[in-house]
Amino acid sequence: MKKLEIIIESVERRRVCRILDEVGVKGYTIIDDIQGRGKTGPKSAQDLSNILKSSLIIVVDEESTIIKAIEQLKEVFKYYSGKMFLSDITVIE
Amino acid sequence: MKKLEIIIESVERRRVCRILDEVGVKGYTIIDDIQGRGKTGPKSAQDLSNILKSSLIIVVDEESTIIKAIEQLKEVFKYYSGKMFLSDITVIE
Amino acid sequence: MKKLEIIIESVERRRVCRILDEVGVKGYTIIDDIQGRGKTGPKSAQDLSNILKSSLIIVVDEESTIIKAIEQLKEVFKYYSGKMFLSDITVIE
Amino acid sequence: MEFLSDAISNFSSPMILFFVLGFIATVLKSDIEIPEVITKTLAIYFMIAIGLKGGFEISKSGIDSNLYSSIINSLLIGIIVPVIAFLILKYIGKFDSTNSGAIAAHYGSVSVVTFVTAISFLNSKTESYSGYMVGMMALMESPAIFVSLFLVRIFNSEKIASLKSNTVDLLKESLFNASVVLLFGSLLIGFAVGEKGMSTVKPFFIDPFNGVLTLFLLDMGMIAGKRIAEFKAVGIFLFFFAIVMPVISALITIFLTELFGFTVGDSLLFTVLAASSSYIAAPAAVRIALPQANPAYYITMSLAITFPFNIIVGIPFYYFLINLFR
Amino acid sequence: MEFLSDAISNFSSPMILFFVLGFIATVLKSDIEIPEVITKTLAIYFMIAIGLKGGFEISKSGIDSNLYSSIINSLLIGIIVPVIAFLILKYIGKFDSTNSGAIAAHYGSVSVVTFVTAISFLNSKTESYSGYMVGMMALMESPAIFVSLFLVRIFNSEKIASLKSNTVDLLKESLFNASVVLLFGSLLIGFAVGEKGMSTVKPFFIDPFNGVLTLFLLDMGMIAGKRIAEFKAVGIFLFFFAIVMPVISALITIFLTELFGFTVGDSLLFTVLAASSSYIAAPAAVRIALPQANPAYYITMSLAITFPFNIIVGIPFYYFLINLFR
Amino acid sequence: MEFLSDAISNFSSPMILFFVLGFIATVLKSDIEIPEVITKTLAIYFMIAIGLKGGFEISKSGIDSNLYSSIINSLLIGIIVPVIAFLILKYIGKFDSTNSGAIAAHYGSVSVVTFVTAISFLNSKTESYSGYMVGMMALMESPAIFVSLFLVRIFNSEKIASLKSNTVDLLKESLFNASVVLLFGSLLIGFAVGEKGMSTVKPFFIDPFNGVLTLFLLDMGMIAGKRIAEFKAVGIFLFFFAIVMPVISALITIFLTELFGFTVGDSLLFTVLAASSSYIAAPAAVRIALPQANPAYYITMSLAITFPFNIIVGIPFYYFLINLFR
Ligand SMILES: Nc1ncnc2c1ncn2[C@@H]1O[C@H](COP(=O)(O)O)[C@@H](O)[C@H]1O
Ligand SMILES: Nc1ncnc2c1ncn2[C@@H]1O[C@H](COP(=O)(O)O)[C@@H](O)[C@H]1O
Ligand SMILES: Nc1ncnc2c1ncn2[C@@H]1O[C@H](COP(=O)(O)O)[C@@H](O)[C@H]1O
Ligand code: NA
Ligand code: NA
Ligand code: NA
């Protein structure tokens, strides 16, 4: 099984989840209000709108489903700031 | 070394930690108030009790200890909603 | 690519990020206010200062950069409580 | 008709209107976000405020002879309501024992905010009530939960599959439950500190009370609005149960309070407690003790149907009924 | 000179002083931390409070004939200001259409806290204003955002690269935007509840209002102080734009309000709304709709330059100008 | 005996009773949860409120000749107390220099909430105090921390193993420490805004003050209750130290204030500041500067032993002693 970790700016979190739902992943876990730094500079929650924060979304699923999800998500990453990391994992339960 | 990631509904978080303590793991890290979606539907913090939230617990230890922990934890997962993921990891410090 | 997960007590979070910046990692993601237990006992946010909490910092980069970061970070871990875990990962985006 | 005018004047109170606003806003998908930590803190604020006020009232008026009958009444309701709820769910609704017990626990237990809204209603009517009613609420939180678990155990012994350690956890959690301790503690403190002590905390715990309730009910409206999406999961039977059961509990309680001869104010509070359904203490306890029960049922019914029904229609309706019988 | 004395007395109000304290504290790297959940809750508090107050005022005074001209004026400003801002940015500042539109959206939309500070200023002058001005603010939040997006689309059709689903998301979010719903809702409730309803919430929503604003402005000062570090990213042209544009918007609005014949109080509020720049609704909408625009520009300009300028210098200056023309 | 009646009346104030309730609730494992963000915000609220009030008092009464001797007294205590604490811990307690210095830093620094509770005590006695005492508290926060670090360096030069950059970090953090900046800032603002400015913030910062303190002390009781579990880690010597050291600091300070001829109110505040032990600023600074010291010691002693001792027994006891000498 594969684990996909998605870091995406908060304003686009809802769209990412919608895409995951549409692709039909078995589930995902969301950690909101995270900070970070990347090539677009620091992202830390210092304004009143939510645009300077990110969410971390973890999806564990079959490789084929994950690949489908990645295809769809690439569209989002064209315009919005974030990262996608892929690794191997074993599902116990 | 192995890394066990446990996603468990908040009401059972304390029990999971107790089991980890009893099994004798070296340590663990807890991220509370996380959201997600799985086969039992969405889990997001929208009520006043804490029953619609999850915690993420990360345990890194020897394979043998992790296997012991998994044995014990399976009891909890019979009744409560959540996931356990296992992967390889190297401990630096 | 390598993924370095750093768990460090909150008071030293800023220094760890400074070191990562100096070493020149491409980016990192921070999850603040996490709890846990290790060899120095439980760390959970029960006091008014921030000394009983930790942060989780995730860095994904080339092995060589990560190794440089680890070298520098070891100095911090001499005195402060925390962990560093290393694993393999693929960067998609 | 007095009930109608009461209902309308209740409906035009800022509290109820903000509840409705929160509900509508959520249905329109406007993301007004009252952070959860605020909601939790306000819930604590209310328990302290009504505890202090109740205790202070007792210290002024003394404990009257009705205290003992009030305690008996509380315990009676705490047994009768969950038993009736359980039987209706199991034999009319054809639900399994676990889900029947889970839901019965919620309707047997109480809702602090419904109680607080009733107090605000009584104040607007300048109808008095006994200080110890806060204590009755604290008394009624846990028994119904135990009664319900007991019913599940009787009707369904082999299928009860929760872990061993749970029962101990649960007992501890229910006896020294946060709200029970806070309510009784604040009641005692309100009793102890006297006029001078009360005057020092009045500008924080008494004066802004209704305003804070307004903010809280806006939030409750949004929570209810989000839950209503689960409406389909609940089904038509449970939807009606969530409205009819409060009325049944109310009728039983009105009869009992009539018997005991309580004042109108106390009777209304008892009735509202019986009719209200828990959404803080009971869900947590039931989720631990009866993991096989479906949380979508009890959470949605309590928050999205029974709570709005009680604060909008129920309170003035029960008040009307109580006055009808006098 | 009256302007100077006004400016100085404005500057010695606790609200402004705490803003400055927050700013200085951050520059000195003192980590005073007002948690974000508190900031968000206070923003909700202000919207409810001014909504309630405005609605209640309307219920007392009735709606005067100026309401219709006020609505027209609001919409006019919502179109004129972003168009001018866009043209200045594109043709004088030589920015691309996307960034010009992104910034124009912010200056066309409004800032609730600047408005609230202006109300506090008017109160200290015992200058009256119409209750429905809160409604005008709600009315002015979204149009300028749409006008700006429309301008970007016209000037830059092929480069607009946001996703399809965005437009739908955006429309929904702007129409039933949290603050629009809260402001209109509270206005309606304030209108409906009358004297008695208002008196129950007054100790929470009216009496502590200025004190809460003080705490909030301390926080705003810290947020502005942190943003000022991005100053370099903004550059000299945008820095001046962030000060000159409010004055331009103010002059246009003063002219319009003079034309319409509004009172001094209403004119000041219109002027402040026009001059203010959004930092809650607009950034979120623009980030979704125009992801290629640089957020460092608009966030820094709104929060760290225009907001401080308006509350410290702008409000008394616009007030002075308005009185000059009468 | 007056002390006893004072102690008892102190004990029956709502603030102290809620502290005890929080403590008991936690020991009974009731999970009353006041979110951390609320605790932090209330701490900021208190600093602003007492700063404003202090500054306003100064603006009314003017600065009297005692200001200079007060500053000297503050600095004296800031040096004497940590030195004595360090020597007792090192030579009687046989602790290593690092732990001795770490603990000494806490007892030399001050606790804002203990100070606030003392002010509330003085108000209930209608005993006056100088507005600038808030400034004295701000003055006393950091010096003792530096004195303690200096002692560790002298006694233990090679084992001081903290990182280079730490000293710079630490200096910056202590000088422009959040609470120092907030306290001095609010003091200045309170001084500047005058009667009119104060009246605008009074309903938020002054009137509800005691009520807010009640809520905060409930929380402090729970924090102390949780910490008491670490009691064993602390050991019998440190337990007694955590009670005896405040009394020693108090006696020294009572002697000094007698010498300087301060009023009863000012003397009590000085005494309480000297006797109190820091649990916000000092732990953070010490954890960074002396990582080898055991945090279980200083956090538990400050929060779970010295703080309760001071607010329950200490304040009335010091007040009794001060009056005894007059
Ligand atoms: N190399 C990295 N390792 C871990 N997280 C990263 C990395 N690069 C970027 N991120 C995260 O992704 C967010 C957006 O990155 P970017 O689009 O590069 O500005 C950052 O704020 C980080 O939270
Ligand atoms: N495939 C998955 N990948 C990541 N997290 C998951 C997955 N499935 C479930 N989860 C997490 O586990 C929780 C409970 O899942 P479930 O028991 O399947 O409803 C969800 O709310 C998610 O947080
Ligand atoms: N084996 C482990 N697995 C996961 N997290 C750990 C582990 N050991 C320690 N930690 C984390 O690191 C923090 C400090 O650990 P320690 O320095 O061992 O007390 C703990 O509070 C945990 O959050
Ligand atoms: Na009930
Ligand atoms: Na504007
Ligand atoms: Na001290």
C-alpha cells in the first residue's frame, strides 16, 4: 500500500478532499492549521484570513488509486502552493 | 526500527496510550483534534462532546515491541473506529 | 529523497528552524503543540509556560542536505529533549 | 391564546433569533466559525454562572421543605424517562437493544443549555424558581445513563462487547463528570460567599449572562445546522421520536410536579430537564460504553432536532401546559 | 487647527495606543501571543455588536429617505474605487492585470475593524450616524471583489488560469459570506427585538465594546508589526499606493456624500469604508480566484500600511475634510 | 486573632474557592477543560487591566517621592532573594549549581496572578496602594533570572553547556519579554488616557476583573492539581523549600519596606512579589538557558506548592505580619 502526504494551503483544502472523494480513496486524515516554509517563503498563521496556513492530508490506499488521485491533484498544484510526498506503508487495521 | 501510526477516535485515546505504556514502548507522540474520513463516514469536530474527532499517535520502536503493541491494540479496534499503519524508519537520535 | 521527522520541545523550535534555514533545506512543515511521552517522561501542555510541549518538524530533501542538517541538529539534541527519525520518500510535486 | 403569544415573544428574544441565524447561515454554507475552544469555555461559563446564582439564592431563601421531594422527583424522572424511551425504541421502533439504550441514555440525561434558556425564559416572565434546581440538574445528568446501560445489559447480555476496563472508566467519568463537579462546586461556592462575594463576580457572571447566551446559541444554531445534513441517516421514525419523546417526558414530569406541588418556575425547570436531551455528557459516555451504537443517531437527534424543538417551541409550550393545570 | 487636535485626541484614545503598543512590541520581538481563535471570535463579536446596535437604531428612528441614496452610494463606491485602483496599478504602477486586480479587490472591499474604530471615533465626538450604515458596510463587502475579477478577465483573458469549480465556489462564498450574513442577520435581529431585547444583551454587546476593541487593536498592532517585515517585498510604489489610494477613495466619497447630502456621521462612515482595505474577506476570495497574484502584496498593504494609516491618521483627517466642505 | 479571621475571609472569597474547586476536581479526575488559549488570553487581560489601572492611578495621584526608593527596593529584592535561594539549595539542599540556579531564578522572579490576587485582597480590605507598583512588578521579572544564571556561571563554569546563541536569545527575550512590555505599555497608556479614556474601557477591563480572576483561578487550581502528581519527583526538601522560601523572602521584604517606610498596601504588594515564584517567564527562560536543570522541580514547586500557599495562606499572613510591625 502507498501513503500519500499532501501539504496544501488551507483555502484549497476543501477542493483537495473533494477530489479524493471523487477518485474514491478509502479514507484520509487531515491535520489543519500547520505552518511551514517552502520555495514561496514562510507560511505561518499571522493574518486574519486563512490564506497563510496549510493543511496536511494523509491518504493510504492501493498504488493504483493513489496514482489516480495524484493525476487529479496535479491540477490544483499548478496554481496553489504545497507539496505531495509518496512512501510505502503497510496497513495493519 | 518500525514506525506505527495509530489513528483512533478521541474518546479512546487515553486507553491506547495506556496499552502502549503497558507494552513498554520507548515513547510516542500524539497529535490531537484531527479530522478525517474513513469507512464510517466523516469525522470532523462539529459537536460539543469529543466523539467526532480523532487523535494520531506515532510510535517508533523495535519490530518486536511494535508487534506486541499491535496485538494489544487490535482489541480496541474491534469496537472503535480508526486505523493502524506500519512502516520502516531509522532512528537518528 | 529522505524525510526527516524532528520532534523537539517547543522552546527550541525556533532554533531548529534557524538551523534548517542555514543548512539550506528546500522547505519544512511544522506541527505545533503536540504531546508525547519519551525517556524524560510525559510532555503534555499542562503549564502556562510553553516548556512542556513539543513541535513536529518534517523536512524532505536530498540525502546529502538531510545529513548536513542532522549534523547541525545533533548539537541541539545534546541538551534538549526530542527525537529524529529518518525514512525514504518520493517527492511527487 | 396565551401560548401563542408566549411562543412568539420567546421567538423574538435575541437568543432564539441568533440560534435561527446560526442555523440559516450554516444551511447557506456561510462559514461563520466560532472556534471550538470558545464553545467549550462558554459552556463552563454557564455552569459556573448558574451554579453561583443558584447557590446564592439558596443562601438567601434557605432550603425549603421541597428539597427532599425535589431530589426524589429528579431520581424518578432519571429512571422513568430512559425506561419509556428504551421501550418505545425497541418495541415500536424495532431498534436493537444497543441503539435503543444509547438513545434512551441521551433522553434520560439533561442539556445544560436548554436549562439555561429556560431560566432566561423564566426571568423574562419574572417567574421565580428555587436555587437548588441547578443541583437537581446536576443530579439528573448521570443516573439515566446508568439505567440505560443496565437495560442494554439485561436485554442483550451476550452482544455487549465493550472492553472490561470501560466500566471502571465510565463509572469514574460519570460520578466525577466535569459538569457534575462544576455545577455542585459552583452551587456550594455561591452558597458560601454571600452578598459580598457575589457582588465581586456579578459584573462577569451575572450581568453579561444573556448576551453570552446569545453568542452561544448562534454557535449552537450552526452546530445544529451542520448536523441536519445527517438527517437522512436518522430516518423518519427517529425524527418523530426526537420531537414526541420530549413531549412525553414533559407530560410525565408535569404530572409529577403537580403531584409534588412544586411552584410554576420549578415545575417548568423540571419539565425542561426531563424533555431535554444530553449532547455533551451522554454522547461521550455512550460512545465509550456502547461502541456498537450508531453515533449519527443520537448526536443528530439531540443537537439538530430535540434541542431546537425545546428552546423554540418546547419551553413556552410546557409553560402553557403547566399553567393550564393550575 | 482642529484637525491636529482631533488627530492628537484620536491618538490618545486607548484603542489607538494599544494598537501602537502591539506594533512596537512585535518590532521589539516580544512574543505577546493573542491566540488566533480569540482574534476570530472578537471579529465575530464586533459584527454582532454593531449589527445589533444598528438594527436597534433603525427600529427607533425608522428608515429615512436617505436609505435609497445610501444604497446607490454604496454600490457606486463599490464600482468606482476598484476601477480607479486597478487603472492606477496597471498603468502607473505597471503591474500585470492579475496583481492589479487582486489589490484593487482589497481596496474596493471594506474593513470591519476600521469601520468599528470610526464608530468609536464618532461616539467620542457625540456625532450621530444612521443605524443602516452597518448594512451599507455589508453591502460593500463583495461587489468590488467581483468588479476586480471582471477587470482581470477583460484585460487578461487567456492568462486567467484558476480552476473551473472556483467560480462557483467563489460566488457562493461571496454571496453568503460569513460577515455579510452575520452583519445583515444581526441588523435584522437588532431591528426585531426592541428595547427589551436589547437591554438583555447590552451588558455583553454594548457596554464592554470599547474595551474589547482595545484588546483587538493590540492584536491588530502585532499582526501589522509582523507583516511590516514583508515591507521590502512590497516595494516603494505599492507602499505609497497603500497610503494615497485611501485618500483618493476618501476624496471621491466625500464628494459623493456631499452630493447626496448625507449627515457628517454617515459621510464619515462612507468615507472610511471607501478608504479602508479588506484583510479578511478579500484575501480569501482573491487567493482562490487569482492564485497567480502575490499574496505578500495585498496582505501586507492592507494590514500593515493602510489599516494603521486609516485608524491613526485617516479617520480624523477625513472628518476634518468633511467638516471643511460644510 | 485578626490573622485567622483574615485568612478565613480570604478563604471564603469566590476566587480562592474556585481555585480549590479546580484543584479538587482534578484530583477527582473530572476533566473540566479550560482550553489553553483561554488561559493565555486571560493572562494578557490581567496584565493590561492592572497596567491601565496602575497608570491611571499615577496620573491622578502624581508620582510621589517613594518612587525612587521603590525602584531601589525592587532591584534589591531581585538580587537578594535569588542569592539566598541559591545558597540554601546548594549548601543545605546539596543540589548541584544548575538546579539551584534554575530554582532560584523562579523564586527571585514574580508571579503576575499572585500579585493580582493580592490586589483583589487589598481591595476587599479597602487598603490603598500605589499605581506604580505594577511597574515594580514589571521591573522585578527579569533581574533575578540574570542573577541566577550569573551564579550558576560562577559556581559551575565548565558544566554550563547551553549553546552559544542562547545567551543572545535569552537577553532579547528577557528585556523585551512579553509581560514586561505589556505591563509597562499598559501602565503608560493608563497614565496617558485620563478619566475619559479609562471610562471607555472600564466596563471591560475593570468591572468584570474579579469575575475573570475567578475563572482563571479555577483553571490555575486544575493546573496545580495536575502538577501535584509530580510531587514525588520533587522530594521532601524541595517541598518544604517551596513553602519556607516564600516566608523568608517575605520577612526580608517586610523588613526592607519597613525601613523604606512604604504604606501597608505597597508593603504587602512588595512582599507578595518577593514571596511569589514565576511560572510563565522564568520556566521558559530557564529551560532555554539551563537545559540540564530538571523542569519537574521548578514547574511543580512554582505552580503546585508555592502559588497555592501564597494565595491561600501567604497573602493574609504577610498582611498580618506587616500590620504587626506597625
Ligand atoms: N522540502 C519540504 N519538506 C517539507 N515540507 C515542505 C517542503 N517544501 C515545502 N513544504 C511545505 O509546503 C508548503 C508550501 O511550499 P512551497 O509551495 O514550496 O512554498 C510549505 O509551507 C511547507 O509547509
Ligand atoms: N485510507 C485511509 N488513509 C488515511 N486515513 C484513514 C484512512 N481510512 C481511515 N482513515 C482515518 O481513520 C479514521 C476512521 O476511519 P474509519 O474507521 O474507516 O471510519 C478516519 O476518520 C480517518 O481519519
Ligand atoms: N519511541 C518514540 N516514538 C515516537 N515518539 C517519541 C518516541 N520517543 C520519544 N518521542 C517523542 O519525543 C519526545 C521527547 O522524548 P524524550 O526526549 O525521550 O523524553 C516525547 O515527548 C515524544 O513526543
Ligand atoms: Na432528559
Ligand atoms: Na474600501
Ligand atoms: Na519572587
